[in-house]
Amino acid sequence: MMHPSENELKDYFEGRLKGEPFRRVDDHIQSCPDCQDTLASLQQLPPD
């Protein structure tokens, strides 16, 4: 699988992904250190 876009990761982090898109991104994050790092960076940002 290709890396999710930054928008997909942000939507995942904010709980806006549901169903298959959520599972696809979640499965990818579990095995991708780069996306895990990106997600950790999103957690450091102040809320919109």
C-alpha cells in the first residue's frame, strides 16, 4: 500500500475516517514507522 496522504492521516487522527478507509490507514500505520512518526507529529499540533 502507498502511504496515506497527510489529509488521510489527519482525518484518521481526528476520528473522521470510518469503515474501509479507516481499516486501510490503520493497517498501514501499524507496519510503517514513517507514518507512525507523522501521526506522532500530528499529535503535537494544537487543535484547529
